[in-house]
Amino acid sequence: PTFIPKEFMLLPTMSCQASCKYYFGPNSGETMQLDVVDKAIDFIEQISPENKKLHITFHGGEPLLAAKGYYEMLLPKLKERFGRRLRLSMQSNLLTLDDHMISLISKYDIAVAQAGGFEQMCNEQRGEDYYKISNQARGRLRQHGIDTHCICTFTHGFAQSNDVRQAFDSFASPYSIHGAVCELGKEPNKYTVSVDDMTTIFTESLAVYRENIAKNHIS
């Protein structure tokens, strides 16, 4: 049988202002042009199940760095085309979140995934003051009743048992677990997690989950 997808990603831009040491992408690029946006929407409609729910995630790069007015143009298009069957989410560092974008996120019911972790992990892996700025923005989203969860990317240097527990203790919300990987065709570097690293991360995550099932949700 033909595979019919129900989940899609739109990458408004590959630009990103964070300095993630484990990241191997370009970290630069223009905002997706309007004609490309229209073609992407047409493509999603063409291959998605008719009258079935579908999920679109804004990814990147950093999706909040798309040119001003991008989401004012895009979100109504998506809503008009797919209506109530559409579910939206965004993966973001939240460093440039402003009141206008909070209003749009709330209006279109966009679930937000924040790249997070505990303070030392965030600042060492993603740049100075990352933790403070990103978490302040996340707090503003939660004040507006906007659904948020954390994405924690572990590197080799933060894959010890105490680091895993410290990361999850700092969340107080659902989270997902990622391991830093190397670029395709390249050799692992000092940030790349090993099989042993991921074994520690997963077993410690399970222990944390079992201690407080009501609080923790690991996707």
C-alpha cells in the first residue's frame, strides 16, 4: 500500500542566531519565498489524506527568524486551506519571541517546543545567556496559556547520570529526548553521543519518569 503522510515540516528559514556547538546545518539562509510557500501548501494538500487530521511543524534553522509578516501571510493560508483538521506546532529557541508572535501563536493554537535543558547545558552548548533569555520567553508563553514542552539535546559531555537528572528536574513539563549526531558521511566528534551515552540517557530518563509519572511525559 502507498504510504500516506499525516505529518509535515515547513522550514521558513535555515538561519539561526544560536551557536549550538553540536549543530552541523548551515545556520544561514533567506526566508522561504511566497511562490515556494504556495507550492508547499499545494503539495501537502495533494498527498495528505482527504478530510483527515494533519500536523504541520515549523522548523529550521530558527523559524522565528523568518521575515516580518511571514506568519501573518502563511497562517491564514493554512487555516483557509485545511480548516479544523489542521494542527500546528513550532520548534524554536524562542530568543526573538515578541508580543506580536505570541498573539499569532495563541490565535492559531500553535504548540511550541523549546530547545531546553538546565542552565549549564544550555549556555555551554548553545551560547551565553541562552538559558535565561529562552526560559523568560517560555514563561511568557505559559502566562498566555500556550502549550509548551522542552526538547533536550544531549551531547557526549552531558550524558552522565547526574546531568540527565538535572536536565529533567529543570523542566516541570513534557519533554523529548535527542542525542547529538554527526553530519552524514562525517566521523563522530567530541559532541556526538555514543551508544553507551544513549543507554545512560534512556535508563536515567526511565528512572526519572517512574519516580513522577504524573509530572513527566517523554515523547
